[in-house]
Amino acid sequence: MWFLPPHVYTFLSTKLRAFTSKTTETATIDRELREQLMKKYEPEVEKLALLLERNLVKEWGFDRI
């Protein structure tokens, strides 16, 4: 059941799609801090990888620290 005329629905869905798909700038993190955090959380990532049966260590770059 439609509550809006088709042209209004099309207009609103187009605006909503444009609003929700905007790209944002990503913040950069200090390389040293990133390495510290990766070393700290590597055991948890390894446990999660076992649960998911995926190689998250390689996928997420933990093998490069």
C-alpha cells in the first residue's frame, strides 16, 4: 500500500540514497599508536578468526606488524 504519490516517493528515495551514501574523510592514526593497538588486540583477533574460520590476521594486516 502506497501512501505517497509515485513522484514524491521517487524524489524522497533519491534524496535519502544520496544522503546515506555520502563519502566522508577518514581520520588518520599515528603509525606508532596503530602498531601498539594492533599488538594489544592481536590475541582477540586470532580468537575471532578461529570462531569465524577466516584468516583475519592476514586480512586485517596483523601479519605485517
